[in-house]
Amino acid sequence: MRGRPALWATVFGAAGVLHVVRPQFFDSLVPQELPGGQRVWTLGSGVVELGLSAAILNPATRRKIGRPAALFLVGVLPGNVKMALDWQRSKKMSPVMKVGAWVRVVAQVPMIVSASRIR
């Protein structure tokens, strides 16, 4: 496996592990308005990311995973926007970090397109 599938299997796998191993960081990205508590959403999204990675690694499911992967990235976009807004208001974040958070939001669009093309 090479190219786009290898990249996305790595990205989703690494992100999934981080969500499970270091959930504190990701908890703050979850809007408090969501039911169930932030930790539930953090761990749940980590499990989904690990599942997406596994599906990409499996040739039998790889061709069918592009749309679900893209929809997942659409689903987490509000968390990225929340992070950018929170960091913009924070006195603890450097200007570089604040800009980086907005770059991450904008980068979500080509990421969604790329994930939708996993084959």
C-alpha cells in the first residue's frame, strides 16, 4: 500500500492513538453543548479514527471507506473551529499558534477532498 491510502491510514491511526492516550487535549475541542460529556466524544472519535485506519489498511474495505472518512472529517470540523476561536481569545497562545489553528481549519477542506478519494 502506498500513496493516499498509506497517508490516511497513518494519519487516522496516529490521531486515534493520540485521542485514546492523551484525551485531555482533545476534550477541550469538544463543544460542551454535545450530550454525553467531552471525554465520551474524545474517546469515541479516537475509536472511529482507529477503525478508519484499519479499514484503509484492509484491501477488502479500502475502496468503500473514502466517503465515510470524508464525512468523519466534516463531523470534526466544528471542533477545529472551536479550537481556533478558543486559541484566538487565549493570552497563553502565541500569534504563530493562533494563525496555525486557523490554517488547520482551512486545511480541513482539502483534507476532506483527499480522504473522499481513498481507493
